[in-house]
Amino acid sequence: MADRNGRNFVLVRNGQWNHVVWEIAHLGRDKVTGVELSYRLQGNEPGATEHVRFYFDRLELQKVDADHFEGWNVAPGAIAYCHSGYPTGAAKTALVSDSAAAEFELVDAASGKAVLTKAIERRTTSLGEFGVLDFSTFDTPGRYFLKAGERRTRPFAIASGAWRDSLVKTVNLFYCERCGDAIPGIHDVCHRDWTCTHGDRKIVINGGWHDAGDLSQGLVNTAEAAYAMLELAETLRAADAELSRRLIAEAAWGLDWMLKTRFGDGFRCTWATMDFWTDGVPDTVDDVSARAGRSSFENFLAASTEARAARAFEGTDPARRASFLAAAKEDFAWAADDAARPGLELAAAGLNAALDLHEATKEQAYAGAAVRFAAIVLASQQTEDPPWDVPLKGFFYTGPDKRRILHYAHRGHEQAPVVGLVRLCAAMPGHADFPRWDAAIRLYAGYLKKAAEHTAPWYMLPAGIYLAEESGRGSSAAQVRNGVRLADGVYLRRFPVWSDFRGNCGTVLSQAKGLAAAGRYLKDESLLELCRRQIEWTLGRNPFCQSLMYGEGFDFAPQYTAMSGDMVGSLPVGIQTRLDADAPYWPADNCYNYKEVWVHPSSRWLFIFADLCAVRPMR
């Protein structure tokens, strides 16, 4: 991380002067030896210029009031609120830290008249002192702004569809990330010379979606994104037919790549790194070739998405349905053959894949497989209060041996076991193990609710429980001990323990998906509200008062998208921490990977709304 603090990547417009500002309040400046202005050589498309020239002028060092970049407190002089607005019927709160105002007003943006005046609730938590602006009782649709003393917000919506634009923009992000397609303003048909090899066989693998700020491509993110799109499309089919059709069309782009990159024997393109534009011509110096892999995890995810696609195209495209179903059956069989002793992550993937195939085929063999995988999930959960000073239960271990507690550093899959159990309860309510599945869902939901109390009043979902003994020495050990002490050697980290790959959008939104599924199944509004806090955190109700989604809300920061330009709807890897601390850190630097565009949190975004929109439709 140290070599990334102080790097700032800027997208500039060609043929004109660009005014570039970089705030450096977060950087030590007592031993500066130089400033480097550089350009990364990352190829060019056919037809684009092969030469670059930069002119620099008027370099200045200024003293400014820098934006808030670290800590749990609300940015000075600001109100932290959800920029996109708040759904009707839901809780509606905003936060301040340094306001002396005794009350606040909710003001109609059109008339300028106050529609609600209330006292600001003062609250002290482990994170500091806050003022809570609670206007949950007001539910009249419209556009409003908040006013507390001399400070005020920009206008936001109170409406059932307050968050719909974030979905439209997320679909736009995937369209912009398409590989192998001509995207106006970004690139022409790209990477026609990108291949994957398996023995003496070779497949051209352009297609699907570029994975991030670089141009890589992978099965996991592609499969999960396509699945989320199909799930949300089904939820919206009656209430929002236009967006539903758009989701299916975008999902098809990723689905076709999944079939295209199979070798037919369990091997497929699981991951291919690409960090530059190529000339598109095979057998030239810039060709890149990946090696195929055979992985149970990837094949289970593929089987799950392919089976889901078979259901989506039933009645509209029989040929496509048949292709997806055949691939799903094969991929599931290969994954099951290779999964001798699965841990939790693999068992959860197998559980969901078995359920998707059971839904698509009605074959009981898949139902039986789902029950067997569920047994591994149940055996991997902490079901009793451990002998800690602050006991927590309901979390998962990485496997039935319960040697390591499950947690993720930046790409999260914590939703998978809970989503699988929820689906299993819906599919087999009369099964003898139903009470155990139901109890596991309730335990996990209770764990997240208790854990989130440690980030009140933000209620950002903490990363998880860490044992000091598993962290070794150095930075990881220091990070663990900077968490919330639960017992000797046991800590709850609000942010993950990480090294170079930092940012928690993927972990938070994965947990939020599990919470949404549990809340929908249990009809528990408190769980759904906690899930909504994660949406609000992403859209501006965070200490920096910035929307993390580019082009949605206000004050969104530039994101690291080295070759595709700014893309409306993109989410970064996420807010990080400074060195070994356990507090939000969001400096003005624009650098990989915490500010890097990444499709993983965007797929989770869509997946969450498949539940939220089912509970409370957006109109």
C-alpha cells in the first residue's frame, strides 16, 4: 500500500487544456524529494494515434481547505444523507457531527416551505458524537432538502422509485464494460486476438465484460453479474418491463461469453489478465493467451447461471434454453466430481447450483445434492454463544472443522450460504431439516444486526471476526488488534484485514445481499432497513458525504478506469483504511485498487435489488 499512497491518475481530454487539481492533505510533505508526471504505456486501438505529447503549465502549490478524508465523523460543515433519496415507507435519517443547531427542517424543494421541523437527536457511540436528523415519519412523495442551521443538502427524492436510476446506471456500466463490442465513445470491437488455450486447442475469448479498471476478464464476476441481472429482471417483469428487458439483453452478452469459452471437458477460461489495448490481429507481438482451468467453484457458478438462463429463456428461445441447460448439467457434474471435501464456500456454490438445476429440470437428484451441500453449510456455522466477553454467534467458518472464521478481504461471497438456505426453505418447506435451515438463517441475520451496532449510527456492516493467532505478525496482526475486542485474541473488524487489495464495497454489498434475502424470507423489516443502510452508505450517507457511484448523486470522486474513461454507474472497489487502522480512509488520490472501477460490487448491487424490489416495488 505504501507505494500507492501518493499516486494520482487523471483522465484528460485530448486537444485542450485540462485544469487538474489534486489535494494532498493526507500525504506527508516534510521530506519531499520530487514530483513525477508520467504516462502509462498501455497500447492503443487500431486507428488511434500511436504517439502522445503532453504540455504542462502553471504548476502551483496552494493551501486549501481540503475535503474530509479519514475518520467516522461527518465531513465538517456537511450533512451526510442519501443523495438519491429515500423510498417511501422506509426509515429516513441523515447525520451531522459538528452542528450546534438544535433542530432541522425538511424543506419542499419546489416551494421552499418547511414541511417538517424536528429536534436533532444527539447520540454518542463508540465512533464519536453525532446528531441524527430523523424524518422517517414524513412520507409524502416529492423532492426535498434538509436544513440544519446554516447548512443544507442538495435536493433529493422521497419516492418509491428513489433508487431506480442507480439500477439503470449500473446496467449502463456493464454495457460500457463490454469486451468485443463497439461502444461509442470508448472503444471499437476489441481484443479479437485474445485467446485461451487447453492442450492443443485455442479459443478466442473476447466478449463478456471487462472486469475492472484494467481490461481483464473472469468467469466468477461474469457468471455472478449475469445471474443478478436475470434475477432482477424477473422481479421487475411486471412492474418495470422496460428495465427488465434491458437487464435480460445485457445478461445475454455475458451468458454468450460463458458458453463461448467452455472447452467441453470441465476446462474453461476461468481468468485472463489484460491490461492494454491490442491490435486485434492474431499472431502479432501483442497477443495474450490465458491457460484454461478446471475449478469446482467456477463450474458450480457457471452451472448456476446457465440453469438460471435456461429458465429465463423458456418459452421465448427454445434453442438457447437447450444450450444453457445442457451446459449447466455438464458443468455441475464436473464440479461435483472434483469437489471431494468441500468447505463452506464451495458447498454454498454447490447448494445454489443444485437448486437452480432442480428448478430448471425438476429432477430429484439435484434436490438431494442441495440437501447434502446444505448439511456442510449448517456444520460450518457458530450456533452457540462462545465464551467471549462480548459473545456473537451465527457467523460462519470456512468449513465444518471450524478452524478459521469466514471473512473476505475485497471480493466477497458471504451471501451465498444464506441465499442458498433461504431458497432451500422455499423449495422444500416440508423437509425434515427445514427447522435447522430456518434457524441458521435467523442466526446469521441476528449476527449481522449485532455486529452492525459497532458501527452505529452509520450501521455499515462490519467485515467480520478475526483471531489474533491466525494473523501472524506484522501489519495483519496490528490490523486485527485495532478492531473491536470481543475476547482475548478475538476481534471484530469493521473493515477487512488486507494488504495491497483494499476497498470494502464488495464485502459490504455481499453481506447486504444475504441480509436482503433473509429479510425478505423472514418478512423482517429491521433486516431490510439494515440492508437499506448499506445502499445509503454507498450513495452518500457516509463520513465523506460522497456518492460512491459515479454519475449518481453528488460529489462522486473520479475512479481509476485507465482505458475506458469515466463510466456512469460504476462503483469502485471501495472505501479503505489507512495502514493498520480500522476507520474509513478515502483520500483524494485516484489510484488502484480502492478507487478502481470493478464490476463485482455492481453485480451485488443488482442482486440486492432483486430482493428489495420484490418486497417494495419501485414505481
